[in-house]
Amino acid sequence: MTATNTAPAAGVRAPLTLIGIGALAMAAVETLNPEYDLVSETLSRYVHGTAGWLLPAALLAAGAASAVLAVRLGAGTRRTERAGRAALVVWTAGILVAALFPADPPGHWTRPSLSELVHGSAAFLAFAALPAAAVLLRGTLTTLRPGLRTALNTLTAASVTATAALAVLLADVMDGGPSLGLGGVPTFVGLVERLVLAADFGWIALAAAAAGARIERGRDRRA
């Protein structure tokens, strides 16, 4: 196999590998910190726990995967495609900034530090941008890989729904502390955030797989 033939495959594997590393890092930091409540505590707080460096490492890996995906998708010819790629770039920038500015320790909801404000704002912007990118790029990606249509549509719907729920919960939490809970659980913000991240990471992986078709077609035209 020639270098020309292996380059496209490597280009597809890069974002998939990076998003896989990010997911594994998040799973590892979750496992290493059983004292944190995954239902009510956001993952951002894990930076202060055991092996807390895994959290920013996971975000950096996800940001790098998204950056590679944005490059692979190209500028686009249709307005929705260009807007979707722009939203993907916003997600990428937001997740990278959130990685560089750590959140405050658990319980610091009402008096955030400057680092927390930057982290939270960047993360919220990223969370808002990814579902927008998924909706806008749905037509492009399903055209490239029709076999992924159902999976892409499912993850897009999951990202939009979970992100809307997260926005409600975060607004409630920041208005005086955790609420909108059930029984002894003060809030579901941590659980919903994890659902958002799972949907978003899954979408990036599928989008990278779909974008591989564009690379393969470009290679075929050059052959």
C-alpha cells in the first residue's frame, strides 16, 4: 500500500483516536473519584480530585479531534454547511478554553472565581454550539455516509434534547444553589451533563467516520 493510499485512512483515524482518548480519560477520572456524585456533580469539578489532570487532557483531546474534523469537512459550498462548520469551530474553541481554565472545587456555585467564570462560559458556549453543528451538518454527513443516517439523527436529537435540559438545570443551580432535584438528590445537573458529553462525543466520532467518505472520494478523483 502506498503512502498516498494510507494518508486518507490516517486522516480518518486521527479524530476517532483522539475522541476515543478523550472518552477513556473521562471514564478513568470518573472511576478514580468515587467520592464525587455523578448525578449532582459536574465533571468539571473532577480537576480537583485524584488524577485531576485527566479532565483537561480529555477536553484537549476532544478539542483536537473536533479541529481535525472541521478541517476534513472543508469550507463547504452550501450556506447550512458553512454555518455548521462555523458552529463546530465554536465548539472546538470553547472546549479548548474550558480545558485551560479549571473549574472551582465542588460547592462553589454562588461565588465563582475568574477561572470558573471563563471555564463555565466557554463550556456553555461549546455545549450550545455542538448541537447546532449537528443539526446544520446533518444533510452533508448523511449524504456522505447514508448508512450512518439513523445513528447521526439519533445522536443529534439526543444532543439537542440533553443540552436544552442542561441549560435549564444550570440556570437553576446558579440561581442560589442546587435545586430541581428529587428526594435526597439536590440536582441532576451532573447526570445530564454526562449525557450531553456522551451524545456530543458520539456525534464527533460518527461525523469523523462520515467525513472519511469525502477524503476517499478526493483520493479516487486524483487516482
